[in-house]
Amino acid sequence: MKPTDLAFNQALGLVAAPAGAEHLLELPFAPVVQNHVGTAHAAAQFALAEAASAACLQRDFPELDGRVFAVVRGVQLKYRQAGTGDLLAYAWPDDLTRANLVRDLQTKTRTAATVLVELKDRAGRVTFTGSFDWFIARAGTAP
């Protein structure tokens, strides 16, 4: 399942980035994602970033599609600037995840992965940075 297929993400208006884009997902700046001061709500930014971290795992490790159970188990984040327009989500696995994830799942039933995320507006200003830690288990072995 793609992150854009989840009802919650659809309700927020999350959409996939256009083909060939560097970013993974987009969050249009609509009233539903705005806070009381008219900027992007922290929860909406968090949802976009979490979805981008999942999309990153799907993009960078397609051989695991349908073969694993994955859930976020920890996050470190910082809101950098107010989001006042559409937000674009960029994500990439950290070096240990890139080097070890597939091999770990060949020899163990479960492992961890870390995905780094940045949200930027269309002008390139960073509004959010985060590190999402995932618990990943081979399908059928999850608790």
C-alpha cells in the first residue's frame, strides 16, 4: 500500500510527486492543513514527513514490497520555519540502513531502519527536518 492510499493522508490532501521529481510527496497548502495563525499545522507536517519516510523505504527497497511489516517506533524532529505554501517531502535512508537493511532481513526476522526527511516549500526553504526510526519484520513474524 502506498502512503497516498491511506484514508488519513487522503483527507489531508497528500499527493505523490510528479514522475521524475526529486521529492516523494506533496502537501498542498489548503485550509485543512492550516493552524490558527494561517501556517502549515505541525501535525500536518508530521503526517507528510512520516508518509515520506514510508515512501522512501518503498522506493529504495522495492525488493521488500509485500514481504515485510513496518511501523514507526521513534522520531526525532525539528520544525525549522513556518510553512506558508505547498510543502514538498524529500527522504533518504541513513547510511546504515542503506548498507544493511536487505542483508539484515535475509539473516534475521526483524531489524530497524532510519529514514531522514526534509520538508521544503516550493522556494526551497526547509520547514521541517526529521529522523524516523522504523521497526521492520519479515511478513508473518511481526508481533
